[in-house]
Amino acid sequence: MNSLFAVALGGAVGASGRYLFNLQMMRLLGPNFPWGTLGVNIIGSFVMGVLAGSFALRFNVSGEMRSFLMTGVLGGFTTFSAFSLDAGNMIERNDFALAGLYIGASVVGSIAALFLGLYAVRTVLA
């Protein structure tokens, strides 16, 4: 039951962070491209790499803390369902080039960010 509470609390933190990030990106860059969704997915992937590497190489944290951070906070912060909706909306508008750019940048950027996070931790902690 403690892990469930940790995930729920972390999800609230992550979702709130995503909401605030999306608002800020909309203010800064406008509504024509889902910069907020792209940003949280790449940032979340980087942080996932940092956490996974840190927990594997250096820090022994409780299962509840792992659940809070990785499943809760990052699960609430990243937005794959929102990514799917954004891409689908672009495709329905027949904006195939922009949709392809967004899909490619999201997938490649997020995976690259994950490995960058792992590399950063391995470089610092190893």
C-alpha cells in the first residue's frame, strides 16, 4: 500500500509539473506546435536515464522512493497519450511533414536523452 501512495503522490507532482511546463511553452512559443509535450517527453527521458543509472551505480533507495520518482513523478510528467493526440491532430489537418518531424523528434530525442542521462551518471559516478 505504501508504494501505491508513493505512485499517486508522485503522479500528482509530475502532472502538475507537466501542466506548468506546457503553459510556459505555450506562452513562449505559441500554440502551433506541441513544444510542451515534446519537451516533457525528452526531459522526462533524460531524468529517467539519470535516475536509472544513479540507482544502479550509486544510490540504494527504497522501493517506495523508486515508485514515487520513476512511476509516479516521471509517469505523470511525460505524456505519451498527449503525444499521440498531438500527432493525430497534425495528421488529421493533413500536416504530414510537421507530424513526421514531431514524431521523429519525440522518439529519437527521448531515446537520445535517456542515453545522455545514463552517460552523464556513468561519467560522474563511475
